[in-house]
Amino acid sequence: MYIGQVAGTVVATIKHPFFGGKKLLLVARLDLAGQVTAKYDIAVDMMRAGVGDRVLVLDEGSSARQVCDVEPWGPVRAVIVAVIDHVELAQEVR
Amino acid sequence: MYIGQVAGTVVATIKHPFFGGKKLLLVARLDLAGQVTAKYDIAVDMMRAGVGDRVLVLDEGSSARQVCDVEPWGPVRAVIVAVIDHVELAQEVR
Amino acid sequence: MYIGQVAGTVVATIKHPFFGGKKLLLVARLDLAGQVTAKYDIAVDMMRAGVGDRVLVLDEGSSARQVCDVEPWGPVRAVIVAVIDHVELAQEVR
Amino acid sequence: MYIGQVAGTVVATIKHPFFGGKKLLLVARLDLAGQVTAKYDIAVDMMRAGVGDRVLVLDEGSSARQVCDVEPWGPVRAVIVAVIDHVELAQEVR
Amino acid sequence: MYIGQVAGTVVATIKHPFFGGKKLLLVARLDLAGQVTAKYDIAVDMMRAGVGDRVLVLDEGSSARQVCDVEPWGPVRAVIVAVIDHVELAQEVR
């Protein structure tokens, strides 16, 4: 699980029925210092996250299906499970 | 899940029976700016995607089997689950 | 499984019910020499680890659910499974 | 799933019983241009692939067990599922 | 699955009960040329491997639980499944 920042939205007309009505967000992965990295995921949003929000991304199939309330059926891997208020970083290991 | 661009087709005569009649596409992974990266996947196409299309790639075994309608049986991990129209990127996090 | 160092805490008000009452730690991955790297995970702590502790991180959904005593239900992937006393490194392969 | 080139064979006397009689191949991962990279997998071969062959590698536990006809039992993750004849790369995305 | 070299031992007093009595080895990942890389795993050893041994590491939860004879219960992901005698590398792809 990692911290990401919502960077945009993916729009697709031709898609698997599972994704009908689901919001697909482009989430950039943040590094330990909170900066945007080159890594990202397309994640299903079940937390009503908005662009710019820092979120907790969970990237595992079974977990994603549970959060979408579709386990065991549902082709999905990455979901947003929390909107992060802040991260308390210890000085000594920064 | 990530955004890829269909870059080619894989042709194989000797293959596991599961792949008989299935289209195997070479999909290059795109970065946050929409540029082709060095990463790629060989994905089964169930969305009739064509070369050059930007697609949503789902890389998880159970999901892939569901999209291929073969769960729980079927040796497969990566599938195309959507053809992307466009990505709305927020200015502030670009 | 890898060795990490607890670097901070993640605070989130809006989150999936599963994470209510659970401590979410930011764990920096250590390299072979014991130095902090740029990689990290947000892991659920079931071992009462504290900031600065070196811990064993297990990053697999089913294992994480077992450690949280919620298998098969529970959207979670990374957990702390041990607090490390020390690592005995062999001279010849260092 | 990715394209690899068979680069060698792994010989082991002390091994888990599952691997008795199974051919363990060292498969180098190829990049989009078909060049060998630094990445590799040790994969079980069920397609009678030979050294130098370009192969399709599937790196997922459940799939690997199915291809080895041992699902749900069998400690294995990477298998060769096809011997590739050729890859048709599109000019415009190369 | 990849080739690693046993580089050390992890000692932990506070740990999940599953790891009681199990040997946790630090295994450095080797590259195609057999050199130690910066990557490593903490793996459970069921093959009585010793420091300096070259081993086959299997990094998948279900496989790891099977090798530890605890499937479906047991929080574990990486295990040593063979002690490697030698690797026969083909000249043409080296």
C-alpha cells in the first residue's frame, strides 16, 4: 500500500461491464518526501476522492473486489481505501 | 492497472491450449505524460483493441480469468479491460 | 518479505471501515547494508512497532489478512510481522 | 506476461519434491526492441523450449500450477506457456 | 523465481507466532552473470541452506505456505525451494 495523489480521470467508452458507472482515477505515486514520482496506477475510487487529494492506494485483487463489494467476482486490482489527512514523519529517519 | 498503447501482436504456433484463438497483444506502458516507456506486457485482448489504441491494462490472474470468462481455470495474467478515449489530467499535479 | 524501518504514521479520517482503529505505519525499505532507500510501504502494524524500529514487512494480501485475524475478509496487503533485533550478515557476500 | 529468451538451465540436487523431473530454465527478459535485459526468471518449462528460443513467460502462481497440471497444489510461480514465432511491431509506436 | 545467495540471518524476538522456530534468511538476488545485486528477500528456509549457498527463491504466498506445509494458513511469501549446484548458461545469449 502506498500514498498517491489524484492527478486525473480516465474516460473510456469501450470497457468491461464491471467498470460501468465506476470512477477511474489516475493516481501518481508519492515518494517518502511527499513528491510526485513517475509511477502511477489507475485505481477505482470508492472514497469520493478529488483531484489533488492524497490517498492510500491498495493494489491487490481480492482486496479491491472487497472494497468494491463484488468479491469474489470483479476484474479489478487497485482501489483507493482512504483519503489521507497528513503523514507524521519521524525526524531521525527522514 | 495502467495505461498502455497497443504496439504489436505476438504470433506463436507452439502454445498452451488456453491461448488457441486468443489475440495476444504487445502493450507498451505509458508514463504520466502519455509517452511510451520501456515497460510492456503481453496481454490477452477481449476488447477488440487495435494497434495504436490506448488501453487500460489489468495485470492480475483472477481478474484476467474473469474477463476471459474462464475463472477459475485459465493460465493468464494480463488483459485489456478498456479502450481509453482520453485522460483528463489536472494542471496542478502535472 | 523485506526489512524496513518505521518512519512515520499515516492519519486519515475518511477511510474504509476496515482501517478503523488500526495503526497505519509508513515503513521505509532498507537495503542490504541497512540504509534507508526511496521505497516504502504503508503497512498495518500488529506487532506494536515504534518509530525507528527495524521490522519485517510481509507484502501479500492473504498473509496480511491472516495476521490481522480477518481472513478471508479484509482489504489489506502489507503488514509488519516481526520487530528485528539484528541481522547477521556474512562477510564473504557483503 | 512478457517475452523472454531461454538463456540456460538450472541444476539442483537438493530441491523441493515438486521440482523432481521438471526442467528449470533461466529465461532472460527481452525489451520492446527484442534485446536481452538484466531481468530474468527461473521458469518451469512445459513447452519443450530450447536454449535461444523466444518464449512467452507467465509469472503467476495459480496459472503456473494449472499449466503444470497440479492446481491447487504445487509451489511454482513462473512457467513458459508458448514458443514465440515472431512479434509484429507497429511502426508508429516503435 | 530467481537465483539468490544466502547472505545472512535475521534475528527477531518479537514476531508473529508463525515464525517461531523457523529460520529466516537474508537472500541477495543474483543477476544473469551470477553477481550479487542490491535486491534481496527475507525468505523462510526449508532446504537447510547455509550462508554462501546459491538457492532458488520462490516468492508467492500460496507456494510458500505449501512448502512450509501450512497451506492455507500461514503468513509467509518467500521461501527457498532448492539449493543450486550450477547454472548452465548458453554462450550465444550471454
